[in-house]
Amino acid sequence: MTATITVAMATYNGARHIREQLDSLAAQTRLPAELVVCDDQSGDDTVAIVRDFAQTAPFPVRVVVNDERLGWRGNFLKAAGLATSDLIAFCDQDDVWYPQKLATLAPHLDGADVLLVSHNADLVDGSGTAYGTLLPVEEGVQVIAPLSRPTHWSNPLGLTQLFRRELLQFNDLWSRTADLTAPQHPAAHDQWFFQLATNLGTVVAIPDRLLAYRQHGGNTVGWAPPPKTWRTAIQTMGATAGAIERTKVMLNRFSAVLETAAERADGPMRQRLLRAATENRALLARLDGRGRVYGTAGIMRRAGVLADMVRDGAYSRRIGWTLGYRALAADLTVGLLCGPSLGRRFGASG
């Protein structure tokens, strides 16, 4: 039986571009089974435009206007939670999907263990003119096996994701998580589902550019390459103590979520959750050590901390989830030489 697909769209004051996006959904060569739109109390004509589209759409359209503002994170989670299909695709209000997007993505989820697939995208300006790609252009399909490597540091954007509804069963725990870049908030919707997918199953990334990702200056969450400065170079190579602390908060919260989920699960799912929690806790302990490298005064003392971490396998690829060799190179240079001065010079939260 062919898997059904729900398109989950979160909207807020998107009247300027939303009709073009809606028309691109109707032009899909593999149509979704439904479109769920959650509007976060728009003050423009967004809802009216969606309801007008629904009159002639080639699939059912469900429009929900929130009773109170949820913010973009909560709004996307709500839209996904209302889906009734086997597979769910997030949709931004101001992009344009290419006709083959759903038809190209869905077959990659035929494998029983594949929980999420993502793709590349073209970057376009407000007028729709292309000027680059979201990711470097890869030639082949990338497959990440369950718990094969930590993927907490980055995730494919939600607008590129298609995932199994199996991941929705954990949504009641989402509010206990922490966003990697803003830990005062729960995880971004794309962080949340990508972390679940990589911890509990296989994820696939394909090189196809399947939508036009519009950058018009009013994006709630947009994309731009970081400026090429000494500050960004050092922050890319290493990590300040503040950045490490934010990552630890995220990992600690996510580990606790996995442990809570395991308490109510049974069979293979319980075992997968427990194994994932163990790996996350081990990575958290290694981050504690990394924090000491960047936070300890005195280069000899930092060298001692770093030597202990190397001896304990914190960077080795041979023992489960580790920080990896790239982190070792950064810690041997930026961390060892700069230490706490890195945070003072480039911002404690950098």
C-alpha cells in the first residue's frame, strides 16, 4: 500500500507569498493526502488566502487558527500533531516546492528502519531569483545508521524534511527539551524530529534540490552564511565555555526525555530508547571534559585535562559516540592556547 503524506504548514502573516507556495503543493506529481495549516493569529489575509485555496485544492485542506500565540516552534509541532498520514512533510509559508519533491522523497522511507529523509534546496531572493544552494552540492545519497554518530550540532531544516508519523508519539515530551542555540526555549521542530530520528533509526539525506527557499528579509528563521571574520573562524574551530554549556543543557534535557520515553515503552522500542539515552549521557560526560579545556586557567592545567580526555577515548572513533577528531584538532589549538580568554574576547555565550 502506498504511504500517505500530510503537509504540515505553520503560518503567521504570510499573505505576501503564501499563495505561490500553496499552488506549488497543488502541482506536486505525487499529491499529499491532506494539508494541515496552523495559523498563529495572523493579522493579515493569510487565513483567507488559505481558505480560498481550499475551495479548489486537489486534496483536503484543514485550517486551524490558534486560540493563543504558540510561536513558530509550537505552531509547527501542533501542525505535525494534527496529521493523519503515514508520512509528514513540514512546509514553510513563503517557499516554492518543485513538482517532484514528494515523489522524490517518499521512496527513501520505504526501508523499515528509515525514519526521516531530507534534501537540498535552491536559495532565492524575494523576487524568486536563485543565487545559491542551501547546502554544498553533494553527488550521492548519505545514509546515517542508528546511533552511528552524534548529530546534535546541526540538523537539516524542517522545510527539507519528510518523516514517519512514528516520531509523533513523543510529542508530549517536547516541552521538556532545550533548543541548542536558545536553551530557554524547547527544541526547534526540525531539531526535535531529526534528533529522535537519528537516535532511534536511520536517516537519509539526498542531494536533490527540491524547493526554492525564499530569503526575503522577513523570514522568521532564515539562512545566511556567517561573515568571514576572525571571530567566526575561531568560533567555528573551537567553542567558548558558554557554547559548551548550552550544548550540555540541550543534551541533558534530551537524555532525560529518552529515559522518560523508555519508562512507558516496551519491546524493541524500549531497548532503542535506553541505548540512545546511554549514548547521550556518555557524550554529555565528554562535553564536561571539553568545557574544562576551554574554562581552565593556565595552559599546563588545560594540557593535563586534554591529555586525560585523549587517554579516556573522548575523541576516538572506536568507542561509541565521541567528540571526534575535528574537535580534537580544535581543542589542541584553540582550546589549549586560548582557554578562558576565548570566552572573554569573543563572548561567553559564543
